[in-house]
Amino acid sequence: MADLKPILLVEDNPNDIELTLAALERSQLANEIIICRDGAEALDFLYRRGPHESRDARDPAVVLLDLKLPKVDGLEVLAKVKGDAQTRAIPVVMLTSSREEADLVRSYDLGVNAFVVKPVGFKEFFEAIQDLGVFWAVLNEPPPHRGDWPSNA
């Protein structure tokens, strides 16, 4: 379906990518899944730079963002996205194995929409991803066009 926004998965672990894709597929979401393997590539995608400059102009339905990433870490990506009036309305879910309270607090201070600790077990991880995909890509009602948001929100 052409009107569906993509889901942006920002993850460097090949196993987590594979499991996440399988879980989203099982949810029967029709959204395209875009994979970025580091924070710099994610920012290039979001800001339509470099290899992503000709991508569709629609923002992702949600960004599933790992915390520990090469080049630019997840907190830096989050800070950039939520600190910019052009991208701050994009939902960002921090999806990480970190149980550090400082990471949780910092993520919410920067404006993350949700912080999910990756469950250790396969079944729990699978179910968590399915639930996230359905909620953010199907059930969540996004805000009006990002240009309609006040710049000091």
C-alpha cells in the first residue's frame, strides 16, 4: 500500500535485525521496513541526505532505535531528531538491551516516545516487537503534518 509510512529500524546486531524483521512480518504489517545499521546512516535517512536524498519524503511511522550504535549512538540520534522542529513529531522507540537507569532517564529527557528493554528470551523479544509494530504503525494516531507543529513544542 503506497500510503503506508515505513518503519525505520536502526540496529547494528544482525541477529536482532533478523528477529525484528521476522516478528514484524508475523504481525502482518504491510509497512516497508527500512534498516539502518548505524546512527549516521539513520540521520542520513531521516534528513534525506547522501544515498537517501531521493527517498520518498514521508517520515517513518516509527523509528525503532538501538541505544548502542556505531558512528553515532542512539542517544545522539534521538537528541538530533527530537531537537529539530522538522523531525520531532516522528515517534522514536528506544529498543535496547541496556538496563542502565541513566540511559532510561536520558532518553526520556531527550523526548523518546517509549523505552523498551529487549527481552532476553526469544519468545518475549518476538512478542514485544510484534506489539510495538502494531501499536506504532497501525493504532497510533500521528500528529498533523510536521510543519503544523509549533517550533517550541
